[in-house]
Amino acid sequence: MKEYAHFETGGTWIQQVGRYILGVMLVFIILFGLDGLFGQLAADESTLGYILRYTRYGATTFWVIFGAPWVFLKLRLAKPLS
């Protein structure tokens, strides 16, 4: 991520609040949206349920580590680190 989404954590208060709201909102959408969708496909205690749970948490982690910083830079909610 240093190459693609290395950014300063500071910025105006609007940028900081915007990053927080967007980041947290999409974490909840991914977690609860996929939970509802995957809950219709398999029971939580089944093998498929465990695989889908792993996928849901993996997607959330991917968003937090890679997706959010990249989106913050594209939406100009953060400045690239020089």
C-alpha cells in the first residue's frame, strides 16, 4: 500500500470526519450486508457457513487495509504522503 495509497493521516476536520464516516459506514455495510446475504445461503454452523464467514471477514479486512485508503485518496479525503 505504500506505493498505491500511502497518505497523511492529518488534514482538515472535514477530511477526517469524512474518512471516518465513509470508512465505518462501509465496514458495517460489508459486515451486515454479507451476513444477511450469506445467512440465506447456509447456516452459520455448517462448513459452507464457516467459509462464508471467513470470506465476509476477509472482505472487511481488505476494505480496511487496502480499499479505504485508496478510496480516500481518490475522493481527496487525504493527501498522498510525499
